[in-house]
Amino acid sequence: MKSLIKIAFFAVITVIVIIVLAKANFNSVIKKPNSENSEKVTLQIEQGESVDSIINKLVNAGILKENWKNHFKYYLKINKLSQKIQAGVYEIPKNLNIKEIVETINKQRD
């Protein structure tokens, strides 16, 4: 019985450590610039365009790293920002972090 309790205890500790590390990684990626290159790229978002399509455009334009796609999508989801993305044409620097990219594409366009 004691060995079962030890196994359960270590399993819980392992899960907690994994969650803490995942959260730390997520927070790090959200705040890390995509690039050191400050070149601006033109990006057009169409009315009603899907989040996946927008993310693919960001990756193809070099604004978002390919391996950060899921972080970007999760950031939108947990902050309930997907529906706030505005259609329009944007000049986006390549050196923004995920939070800054989202803030940029959520601004009302004239």
C-alpha cells in the first residue's frame, strides 16, 4: 500500500512539474520577439477570414515562427481575442512578439 501511495505522489509531482515548465515556456515564447529583423511586411486580413488562415499568412510572411503557431492560437483562445481580429491591411514588423502581433491585428482599421 505504501508503494502505491509513493507512486501516486511522484505521479502528481511529475504532472505539476510538467505544467509549471509548460507555463514557463508559453510565457517565454509569448514575450520573445519573432526576429531581430525590424523589416515591415504588408499583411492583408480579409473579413471573416479564419484564425488558421491568418496564422498561416503570418508564418508565410515571416512575422510568426512556424513552431509558434500553436502558442499564437492558444494565446488568442485563452484571452478570447480571436473574434476581435480586424480585417484590413497591416504593416507589421518582423521583430514583434506574439502579444504585440495580436495587439496589432486587433486594432480597428480605418
